[in-house]
Amino acid sequence: MKLQQLRYIWEVAQHGLNVSLTAESLFTAQPGISKQIRLLEDELGVEIFARQGKQLADVTPIGKVILERAGEVLRQVDSIKLVADEYRDERTGLLSIATTHTQARYALPPVVRKFRSAYPEVALQMHQGSPAQLVELAEAGEVDFVIATEGLELFKNLIMLPCYRWYRDIIVPEGHRLAQIGAERELTLADVAAEPLVTYVFGFTGRSVLDRAFQAEGFKPNVAFTATDTDVIKTYVRLGFGAGIIASMAFDPAVDRGLVTVDASHLFAPSVTHIGFRRGTFLRRFMHEFIEWFAPHLDPRTVAEAVARPTGAARAKLFAEMELPVR
């Protein structure tokens, strides 16, 4: 069994079983890839891929297991390369992050600015997507870190560490009924449920917390418009589609002129944003510093202790009594 063969089967699976496309991406010849796959299957005595004629049609049940193990091996190989890179030059490299729009737009800019100043020769890549897309990127080894709030059950194969707690505001045009009520007393869920709402798509940025709050009080919210992008939500609030519900950190009075916010922290439970990475990831110095700048309580010693915990539940106990920052 050769490392090259494991790379070939992994890449073929990532390219939708298209051997020609895989060959192009690896700058090699298609017959060579096909031959090496056959040699590996002969050595193992099983078929990794089901075939229709000469075409790969599907991954066999045993093939799925082999591909999962191959991915683990290849990630460990990449880790060895990172160890060498760190020894050779700790100030160069690549840091790739997958997150949602709200994190990329509102939470990460100060950290990225600080990181860029400290590590100008480390290339930064930012990928945005849904929780399911973030998991896919992480498990395929295409990103180093995932930063997410929703869908944490999808990240069970990653080490997820709590970073900060955040609350919500109602955002409306100046003079809106909810703004007037908010100036006189605390809003109630009944006040909010009486309005058409503009908020996040389910699965993004703590949306499930909103739905649970309304259900607990017996209200069915009138969600008139949803989006994954907070700036889009603000646009449609301005157009009169309804009252927006957004992360408090996503409002800037200097930028969001014509809009006002009303505190909703007492209406909806706070959400916690996490940063995660694959088990076995070698965290270079600049990766540790990025984590700590984003979440100061996650110093290298705490991260190492969390990594040593065998399960998510065990890691949760580590942070159970820790006071998280609030944004």
C-alpha cells in the first residue's frame, strides 16, 4: 500500500468519482490513477468503488470505511508537514477559516487585522456557508478552523471550543411602533409576535433559539422574510418588510442610519459561538494566537486540555463554570 494510492482514492471521491477531473487537479494521467486504484483494490482484496463498465459509479460500503481511514492518514501526513514548517519558519504559512456571514462581517475583522499585522506572510482564506457546508469543508481537510453558532450537532467529529456569548436586538426604522414601546418599557414576546419579522434562515446564527422562545410562549411568529446575511436583513427592514431580529454586535449606529435597535436580551436565550478543528490537527503558533485573540480564555494550555478530553461532553465540563466573554 502506497501513500500515493490513498491520495488517489481520496481525491477521486472528492471529485465526484470523476477520474479525468481528478487527474487534471493532480497534474497526472488518468490511466495512472486508474491503475493505482486497481492495484490497491487487488492488494486489499476488496472493491473500493463500484463500476459500470469502465466508469466508477459509486463507493462500496467497505470503500466508505477505507476512504474515511485514508482521509485520517492524509491529514496526519499534512500534520507532519506542518510540524516541519513550524520548525523551519513559524511566521509563514496558510490559515483557512470557514464561518458564517455574521462572524466574518462583525466578529472577525478586529482579529484578522491584528493577525495580519503580526503575521503578514501568513495567507488568510475565508470561506462562508451554512453549518452543513462548514462541516463538509472541515471534514474534507479544506479549512483549519470552523467558527459557528448553529448546528453544533453536525460538528461531532470536530473539537469545538466555546468562544463568546451573544444576545439579540430588535431592529426597526426610526419611529416604528416597537421603538416607541421600547422607549417606555421592556418589549414582550407578544409585542414582537404581533409584527411581521425579518430574520435569519433556520440553521444560521442562532435562529433555533428564536423559534424555541416563541414556541415556549405559545406564539407562532409571522416570519415575512429570511436571509443568511445580516446586511440583507437590514435592507429589507428599511423597505418595510417587518421588524428585524439580529445579533446585537451587528448594529453600528454610524453605519445603520435610519434604523434603531431595541434590547431583546431578556426575550431570547443567549447563543454561544464556537471555534473548532479536526482532532489530530497540529496547531502552529500563529493558529494558537488566532484562537486566543478571538477568545482570550482559550490560551494554549486550555486548548491542550480540551483536546485531551475524549468527548464533547467531557469538554463541556471543562468550560461549564468558565465565564465566557459577551459581544
